[in-house]
Amino acid sequence: KHAKLDVIRKGNVLAVLVDASDTWSHDIKEYRTEAGRFGDAAFALEESGEVQAAVRITSRFRQSEAIQRLRIYRESPLIDMDFRINWQEAHHALKLGFETNIEEGSPVYEAPYGHQQRPGTGEEAPGQQYFDLSGLIDGVPYGFAVINNGQYGFDVRGGEMRVTLLRSPAYGHHDPARFEAGAGWPIMDQGWHRMHFRLIPHSGAWDTADIPRQAWEMNMPPRVHIESAHPGALGPCLSLLDTGAGNVLIGVVKQSEEGKDLIVRGYETHGQSATVHLCLPHFGRGYDVEFAPHEIKTLRIDPTTWTIREVNLLEEMDEGSHTSSL
């Protein structure tokens, strides 16, 4: 609405695809042959308040059922989707699809501590917490990201984005061996499943929309702990660690495997070099740290001297590493 653009041509499509492959989908590049789609949807308004609204959508395909709760917010452009799916199909795959109006799009998928750009040919592609398609809508730079909490197969063809939700081949069947119906192999992914997605339409490209950080925020929400009354010395608000940079995320904060040093591991998310001020406000300490594009950096802080060292992933000092304190 803010950009006055139609982003989605057809969304929330639950398509059932023919999948006669083995457990590991050998020699399968993409899933295209549709057996049908979930339909006969029933809608129910669950919530309509000052902060958010929620709609429950129930649809079916043969003996399978999908119960979806879709939430939108008054002050946020996010769209949350919670699924409960009772999957009863054999030798089929289920995909969630969005047909966007994005043209000249470049698909980007999260990789471990980074991202990977791949061509939008419709072939199955791996990813982690998010995948994004950024391009043009009516000549305006615009994109659409889908964040998930546990589905890691995707495909993009043109402006269509799809997430692989479920697959139901026989477990243990391995091509080129012939499938034997009487062998008693169990069928995968049968029964109830829970899934959560967050849809983020955004102006500009994925990196300017801070998609990696939003993916972590959804997958690692704050944990609320109810504490009993006590005369605590801390104030109502407290920050323990901050980088002050949008393109550097801290993924690990822990005690060292040996000793009692503090281990901090971060990585650069956008492919751009950055100089950050690693700040520990509660302790009155700060360190200037440089990140190269896509760099993963592990830092070891001695809490007795507040010296900081760059170490490898085994928390050992590399040759040429330096020690500093501020």
C-alpha cells in the first residue's frame, strides 16, 4: 500500500505435485506436474483488534487437510502464516507458492553464515531461513521475501516463488532399484505437521530491507522468564552487546570451551566491508572490529583484563592475530 504496487498476483497456493522419485529425489531437477491444489476453503475471522487481525483458513485435498492462521498487523508490514497440515498423500510433494509481479528478479537464498544468488530456472534449490526475489514492479525496485522456520527446499521461475513443504516417497527406496509395493517401506511425512512463515514485501533489494536480521528475529524470538520479586540492582532496560551495524550479525555469545573467556562470533551479511564498534554497555567496554565482505569472525575476550583476540572456529589464535583492549 505504501508503494502503491500490486506485489502478489496469486498467493498462498498449496499445490500437490506428482513425485515418483526415491527417498533422495535422485535425478529430479524440479517438481512441475500438478495432481491438484488444496481448495474448498472455509474462512473464519479469529481476531480483529487494535494491534492485529487474524483469519483461519481451512482447505482440503483428497484426504489431506490444511489449517492456516494468517495474521496482519496495524503498524508493521509483516504477514505471519501458521500452518497445521494433516498430510495423507503418497508419492506426492506439497509446495506453497506465490506468483509475484516482480520482473527481472534475482533469487537469493540464505546459506550458512551468508547467502547465495542462483538463477530462477525453476529447479529445486537449497536454502535456510529465507529466500528472496528482488527486481522491478512497474519499473520500481521492489522485492518479496519468505522467511521460514524449518523448510529448506525452494524454487523460483520467473516471478513465481515456491517452498517445498512435504514429500511422501517410500523411505528406504533408492534408485535405480525398482520400487516394490509389497516391501513394506513406510511412506514419509504422513500425519500432522506444523510450519511457520513470515512474508515481507519490501522496497528495494533484499539487503536494503535487512532480510537476514529479520529472519533471525523470527527464528530466535526473545524468551520471557518470569522472575520472583527481589531487590535487584539492575534497571528496567539493559543492553549487553551491540555492533551498531545493520550488515553484521552476532550469531554466538558464549563461554569459551577452555577457561572462562567470552566468545563472540559474528558475520557480515550483505557482501560489504564494515567497521563496527562492538559495544558491551553494561561493562563499559567497546572494541573497533573490521569485517571483510562475507567474513565470519570469532573474537575471544578475557573478562579479567578486557583484552580481545581474534581466534579461529576452534577458539585458538591464528598466526598473525593481534590482541587489543579499549
